[in-house]
Amino acid sequence: MKTVLLALVLVSLTLPALAQPASDDDVNAVAARLYCPVCENVPLDDCETAACRQWKSEIRYQLDAGQAPGAIIDDFVARFGQRVVGTPTDPTLRALALVTPWALALGAFLSGALLLRRWARQRRAASLPDAHDPQIDYRARVEADLRARR
């Protein structure tokens, strides 16, 4: 029993020595999924402002403490809101954010197609002469008179 207890104590003492600090790649992997609080639409891993450096050091601290990347992102969202992530974490907002651009593009395409179709019909209708147009009758009479004079 004493040997098992001694082995457990020795293993627990060596665990902090085995823990490795978070690498820059680990920090940047989490930071790439977050956005700068100061700059608009700049990923945290690309930004060099003081706020971003502070956030990166906080991410490193949380990774060193053993938190999972998803938990770190959830913590930032809980503290700073949805604006720190590129796509909303709420399923309804996420679906709305992903569907809205496609719906707008489809609406614009259909509107453009209908507009082009209407223009083609108007052009075709304008190019066809009207059978009861007085200008056509007048022109035919003038041409007949000119042929008769020859």
C-alpha cells in the first residue's frame, strides 16, 4: 500500500514537469477563429494591436491551464459577445447568416433575368411595324407615285 501511494505521489509530482507550454501554433490556431476587438474584420492571429497581443497572451495562459480551444472560444463569446467569432455560435443566427447572402444573390439573379426578358420583348415589339400605322400607308403611296412617274 505504501509503495502504491509513493508511486502516485511521484507521478503527480512529475506531471507539472511533463506539461508543455502552448506553442505559437496552438495559440494561433485558436486566435484564427477569433476576430480583433479593435479592428473590423481582422482575424486575431493577423492583428498586431495591443488588445490582440493581450488576447493572445490570455489564450496562451488558458491553453497552458489545460482548457480546450472550444472552451476558450466559448469563454470569449460569453465575455465579449458574438462579434468576436466570424460566424455566430447561435444555430439560428448562424443559419440566417449563411442563407441570407445566397437568397439575396438568387433574388438578384431572378430580377436581372426578368428585366432582360422584358427588355427583349420591348425591343422585339418596337422593331415590328404596326400594320395600321399611317406612316406605312403614306410611304407606300409615295413609292407608288414615284414608280408611276417613271
